[in-house]
Amino acid sequence: MISDASGELKFKPTSGLVPSRVELLEAEVMSEEVEFGEKIQACFSPNIEEGKPLERVISLFNIEGTFGGHTDIFKLAHHIKDNISSIENMEGVQDDALNADELSAILEMADYVITLEADGYAADHAALSVKHRLLCQQSGISASVEGKTWESLEENDRGVMKGCDEAFFQNLAASLRPGEAPDKMSGFVNKLRQFIHEFYQTKAEHCQPFKLLSAMSRNSPSENYVWTQTPEAAHGSLAKHLTKCGLSLDQGREVFAALQAYSHEILKHITFPGKNDDGTIDILRTEGSSVMESYSLQPGATLDSAKKMSHSALDCASIGKAVICYGSELTHYRIPLHRVVGGCFLNPSNRPGSPKLPPFGDAGFNGITFQAEGLGFSYPGRALTSTEIGVGVLLGTGEKPGTGEEFEIVGRVAPDPGDQESQKLENTFGLQILEIRRKSTGEMERRYVATKDMPSEYTT
């Protein structure tokens, strides 16, 4: 928007605001610009009765018809960024503290939407994700964990699901059934609770349809992913669970988007090892040696793109500390927060009887679930694996699992000062390098181990 000589707000033509894949005539662009501008202006109108904090921001980003595949949410975000100067100077904004808060939220969400667009997310998912991030902020879920550390999170924190947080479900229910009084929602809230808990099971039948919802959130064909079942089988399983809970496919997709938004808000506000100032986090995933060999990858490889490796629509890794899981080959990812779908922070308790939350991550694994498609990673090396199934590290002289070959630990290897990868693994995940010798051949190898499990003679 621009002001003319009389001070009247008008809407200016824009360039580069429409995604390049969408070709629109200039008249259509102008028509949409006017519509977006009027919607923004109405949001800030002093004559509108103020609702709860951020209510008008939620209304602004609530794009109609997004499940039809429209890109309005992306165009709206670009429009906001292009016209931010006019929006800041709009009547009523500067003199109203609440509006200043709303303006900050609008800018944050516009940036977020543009980031999701650039990263290949579907427009409908972006619109839902914005709505539920704002609902988390509005309800106090985000503020409840602000400034807390990983270690200080407790089950009674408002922001951490305790078998699933009530405020989270009430917000989700309200967004799916607008206008319905909270005391009338209990049945629907229970449906949402049941739907999510269907996916807390470890059976592949339950996990695959949840991965299907993940794939639906992105503009990528199903053949880009690795499926335990076929995509067709996953569709059938998802339909069964939705029917059982009395939910539509659109509602299932909204539950998925809400969980991802919830995860983003929790991770954004807490402090933990591996969190970076640029809005990314470092996570560690392990793969089987046969997987790495099938892609002709050797330890030390750093990939700028992940085109050489296919992933499932959701993959697991460890966050905050290193845990070896289903393989000895360490892969190190730096991912944006919006790629996280869930994790052990949803319920950090390890006490007996505490609910396990697959596919959101077992606290024993420091588990995190993320969308790995198209992400690059480094392959720093191999870990010493455990005789326990899939967990931990093995130190001291013993048998190399799977081969019966004996080896002995020679000592610790200090990383080169310029080896940023090893420095990161040590500082973030507590991993150090040990040198081992195969007894049968005398051949030397280097393996990563967790510092906390290292014998004292090797820690200095």
C-alpha cells in the first residue's frame, strides 16, 4: 500500500510476489492485491472489537479454500513483506500496544510461510501450520516453556504433552469446530486424542499412515520416499483410522499440521544442546553399514544434497545427546525447526509406566522425528555398537557384534583443531574418537563413542 497526496491509503502494483509456477494476468494480480490489502486493513480497524490476543492475526492468515490447492497463503505472505512499510504506518497500529504485538506476529508468520514455500511445503499445510503456531502462542503453551532448558522440562509444564496436553486439544478442537463452546467439545476432543494415540503404536500399520500424512504436507510425489508398505496400503490404513475416530482426511491433515506447529513452538522456546542461533538444530542419526554401502558412501563424506539417498516421509534421529539406534554409521544433519514433527520433548519422562510416543520419539533414545527428504548430511564415521539391541555403545575389549571378531581399545584420538565436524560431535553430542585394534589382523580403526560411557583412563 502507498499513500497519495491526501494521505489516503492505496494499493500499489507488486512484482515477484506470486510464485513463479503460477501465471496470472496483471489484472488478476491487482485484484488479489486489493483483496489482501483490504483484509489487512480490516484486521487493524479500530472499529473491530478486540478478541483474545492474536485473534485478528489468526483471522488474517485463515485463508479460505486452501485444501483446494490454492497458493493464497504464499501470495499473502509475499504481499505483507512487500508492503510492510505501509502496514506499519496504518492508522491505529502505532498507538496500540496490542496491535504492535500483532504486527510482530504477522511479520514472523509471513517470514515463516515464505520459508515453507521455498522448502517445498504445500500451501494448505502452510496455512494450517501458521494457524496452530499462533494458537499455541495465544493459549500460553509457548510462553509456558520460554527460557527453560532441556533438563528443566517437567511433565506438568503446560507446554509439554502429558499423554497429550489439554490446551493443545482444546485449541485444535476449536479450530476444527469454530464457534462451538468449549464445554461442548469433550466428545470431539476425545476423537482427536484417540486419533493421535492410534499413531502412538509401534506397529508399521500405524506408522505408515502417519508417514502418509507427512508426505501430504509437502509438494513431493510419493515415489520420492521409501515405504514399508505401498503408498496404496498406507492410504487404506489411514482411512481406517480416520473412520474409527470419526474424522475426515482434512481433519487428519490438520492434526498433523498442529502437531508439527506445536513441536516448532516448544523447540523454539526451550534451550538444548544442538540448537543454533540461525533457527536450525543439529541432530544425529545412525544408519546400517549396508545402507551406506548401497549408496557408495564412505566415512568422511559430506553431502551438499541428499539426492543420492532416499528417506521415508518421517525419519528418526537423536537430539541433545547421541544414541546409537539401528546401525553403527553416524550421519549428522543440520535441519530447520520446521522440519521437526515431534520428539521426546512431548513427554520427557522415562519413569516406568510413562507412555511411549512413537513415532514422536522415545525419551530413552532422545528421539526426534523429522522430515528428511532433500536434506544434506555429513557422514563423520562409525560408532562402537552395543551388545544391547540397537542402543548405546560398547567399550573395552569384547566381540564386535555380528562378526565375533575381537578388538581392543588402544586410546583416545584428539580431533584435529581444524576438524569442525569432530569438534561439533564432541561439543554437542558428547562423542569422542577411540582408536581400536582388530586382534586377528592388527588393523587399526577409529570409532566414535559417547563421552559419558568412556573409561576414565581414556577421557584425559
